[in-house]
Amino acid sequence: MAAMGEFDLIKRYFDRPELRPGPVMALGPGDDCALLDLPQNHQLAVTSDTFVCEVHFFADMAANQIAQRCLAASVSDLAAMGAVPAWFNLCLTLPNANPLWINDFSQGLAEQAQACSISLAGGDTTKGPLAISIHAMGWVPMGQAIIRSGAQINDVIMVSGSLGDSAAGLQIMQHQRDAQDLLSQRYWQPTPRIELGLWLRDKATSCLDISDGLVQDLGHIIAASGCGADLQLQSLPLSAALQAHVPLDQAHDYALNGGEDFELCFTLPAHQVAKALAYSQASGLPLTAIGRISSEPGCRVWDKNGALYQAPHGYQHF
Amino acid sequence: MAAMGEFDLIKRYFDRPELRPGPVMALGPGDDCALLDLPQNHQLAVTSDTFVCEVHFFADMAANQIAQRCLAASVSDLAAMGAVPAWFNLCLTLPNANPLWINDFSQGLAEQAQACSISLAGGDTTKGPLAISIHAMGWVPMGQAIIRSGAQINDVIMVSGSLGDSAAGLQIMQHQRDAQDLLSQRYWQPTPRIELGLWLRDKATSCLDISDGLVQDLGHIIAASGCGADLQLQSLPLSAALQAHVPLDQAHDYALNGGEDFELCFTLPAHQVAKALAYSQASGLPLTAIGRISSEPGCRVWDKNGALYQAPHGYQHF
């Protein structure tokens, strides 16, 4: 397809009101830049992620699911700062302009954009190996963003949702691309915890989203905050679906080291925990205390007998 | 190299003060998001571009030049809006973590960042086919951005610098990667016309940067503004280097249709032209009147005899 044909095709599938459910833009796609208005006394939160075919997803996976997942992963970074999603730019690199694929992709993108109230502000389409780069922008009241470096000794470490589902879902999908079970869905349709991020703004001392696995990501909080962490193995929130699917040891490994849960991990002063549990009950989103911040550097996991947890042979150690 | 090794390497080469010559950031790279403060009563200008190996550049070209060019091309979009460059996010997809290549890339990026006073705010590094996505952000006083849709009938069409050099430089480099002549330099080291963009804010009725060729890009202005354009062939600013390198017909073709000049094309009310020429003389940046906006839709090029210009056989028609 000629360059101009591609351009038209993409304009057709990406210049749609369904892709603009977020804040009004002073100037949307189509000029050299988009022009965006930030509310007074707010800061802009920006995050960029690239998703590469055969690395972050597979070519034969459904285009709408690829789009949903990429945008969700990007918005999850905004949620982890306590930011309100506002706009995103999409850089789409395509080996060819397949109208069916682009239509499906655009459909999935629109669904996720609507779920997150985020508007497509612009971007770029290029010819090349399939890859997606998303630049997501949101806003947060001045000084209220939740960063990684504020965790205090004795803070309670909490996580949202359940852990490890996405890693198990990826395993399933590697064998069956169109799997529809709960674990596969958790892989494809992560839910950015936007509302939770907003609620945590004036309460959490630190927060991030779990994209590389709980232990590795919590490592960023304790490194930035100059402290350590003690986790209780039996406190890890494991879904019924995960426990039914794999032995407990493997479920623990997925929960500790499996990536792309896109749940929030945050630290709260002890006196805020009751409030968090009440919020959890009211919102229906599980929030679980899984450990404590300690002065001892490093991250330790303790089993129910009070012994240091040793991951079974053959699983990835951390 | 292990994933963690790549991460460290990239942190080492991209977490450098040389890459932060722009406005101070409330929170720079390393958290889920960067946090950025916009001056009051300003709008954010955002642009995203992807540069794919073997499409926008070649794998055996120098990494520092690749970086310089990609960042310049992105900042050029900010310049075309009259925006002050502020921050950029870099998504770098690499097939492997070659320290020499990354060091060179980072060096070229830092040089261009300093030339444009723009700071690296964050981004992403992934494994995959070599590609670069840049999300550039700048600011502009509320309502003062120069957009494409304001051209008025009888406005004078002007361009900065000389046209066609970059297209000729690319031809040279396709045969000799390390060519150092002026045309090749114009391909590798485009100069975003930041100062000119700022100066044009309260004067130009429309503006864009020439990335796809003058005729095609001017087509965006006349389409958005609901008008047409008449260009004078003999007015096109051709550099001495270009005229020495190719026959005049081909120089005209490069100037009209060759892409990636990254010069600004803008429209001015006739009474502003003298001011523009005085600015040109004072700044040393050539500004040339090349035609007029007309009520007749479409873009026409006229030769010195007042006849409609017919591109010679074998050149790309428009």
C-alpha cells in the first residue's frame, strides 16, 4: 500500500471521537504538536513505554487486545503517581497497513481509552517491525504525587488486587492464543488502578505499579527510600484461579517474581491501614497488607513458620 | 547481555547532567512518571516521532549522528508551533546493549539536547529491532501557538534557510556513510528553528516545519486554512552547495519535494514581510518569500516565464 494510502487509513481509524473521551484539548491531532491545557496549580506526570512484537506481545495475538494492554500498562504508571489520566500520544510502527488489523487495534484502543478517560492527542505512524510506543500524560495537584522515595520504617506494605495472575495467564496464552480464562484475561486486560492512586495521594508514603514482579519493584521503593522490607509469604494475595491452576509453590513464585500485574504496591503509616481496608471494602478492590518496611536493607520473604523463605529448586530466585 | 546489565548500562549513559540542560524538573527520570511544572498561563505543546532503522536511518550510520538527527527532528515540531523546548522522553529499542554504540548515541543526544536546551525527562529501553521514539514537550504562552489553519488570502509564503540540501545529502550518504560535505551535514544535523518560531508567534498566520517536502507540507497549510498557494520557482532558496552538486532541475525537485529539511514554512500578512527580512538580516538566518496564498485551491508552481512549471520527466510529480 502506498504511503498516502497508509496515511489515510490511519487517519480514518485514529481520528475518532471514541478515542477522545478525556479532557478537552486546545488542539488535538493533525498539527505539528498537540496543545494541552493543564489545570492551575497542577503538575504534569509523563511516562513513555515501548511494546515490541515478540518481546512484549506476539504477532498472532488479537490486535484489540494488544492495544488494550499497551494503553493499560502506560496508564498504570500514571495511576501509581496518583495522577489523573488526561492524554496520550501513540507511535505505531507497522510492517504493513492491514485495514482489519488496524481497525481491531483502534477498537481496543478506544475501549481502553474510554475506560481510563484518556484522549489520543497525537503521535506518529511509521513503517517497520511491529512496535507500539505510548507517551501517557496526566496531572496531579502540585506536590501531591506519590513517589517512590518516601517509605518510612515500620510502614505497612500493601498491594491491590491479586498477584501472579498475569504471569500465569501469559503461560496459558503461549500455548493457546485465544484462551478466555480468568488468568489470561488478567494478562490481556490489566486494570490500571486509577481511583486507588487518587485515594492514596494524601495517605501513601510511596507507591509504584508492579510491572517487573513484586520483589524487583519493591526493590525500587526500598532503594529510593533507603530502607528494607520484610514480606509474609502467606499474606500474598493469590486468586482462586491461580491456586486452582498451579501448585502453591509456583503460585508464590508468580506472585513474587511474575511481572505485569499492574497492581499498585504502596506503603502506608500503620494508622492509615484501617482506612485502607475500609476503602477496600467500599470499593470492592482487595487491598492486602503483605509486610513491613524495616531499617535492615534488602527484601526478605518469611514463611508461615517464621523461617526465611527459600524458593523451590527450579524457580527463579530473587 | 543480561536484562539487568542492559538496564545498568543504559542508566549509566542516560542519567547524566549533560542530558538535562533544559528547565528544572520537579521529578526527573527514575520513578513511574516524571513530574513537570508548566509556567502559569502557558500551554503544553507535545509531539511524538518514531525513527526506524533502515527506514529513517541506516544501521551502519554513526550513533551520535542518529541521535542528533532524531532529537532535532522532534524539536523542529516544537519550533514550528512557536514553543519553547522543555523536556523529552526517549524510547530506545535496541537489538543488543553495545556499550560503544550507546555511549556514542548518548553523546550525540547530549549535544543536541544542549543545543536545544531540552532535558531528558524519562523514557524506556527495550530489546528489539533498532528504533527510536521521541516524545518532545515544550510550552507556549496561552493562545500564542502558531497553527496550520490561519493562512489568509494574499499572505506571503516564506521559508527559512535553504531547501533540498537534506535530500541531496541523503543521496550522498547512501553511497558514502561518512561523507562530511555540507549537504550531508544538512541531512545529519538539521537545525531546529527555535528562535524563529518564537519570533513568528505574534506575526505568522500559519507555520509548519518541512519534513515531507515543501509542496506536500504546504498542502497541509492550505488544506487546513481552506485556500491555495502559488509558488515562484526562481524564488526557491537553493544553497550554493546544492547548485554545485546537481543540475538546476534536480535542485528544484529536491527543494519542492525532498523531505526532511526541517526548515520552517510560514505565511505572513504582506505588511509583516519587511520586519521578517530585517529579522533575517539581524539573525543571519535567510528568510525567503517564495509565493502567495490564493483563493484558488491547490498548490501551483510558476516558472520565470510565468508558465506553470512542469517537472522534468523522471522526477517525482506532485
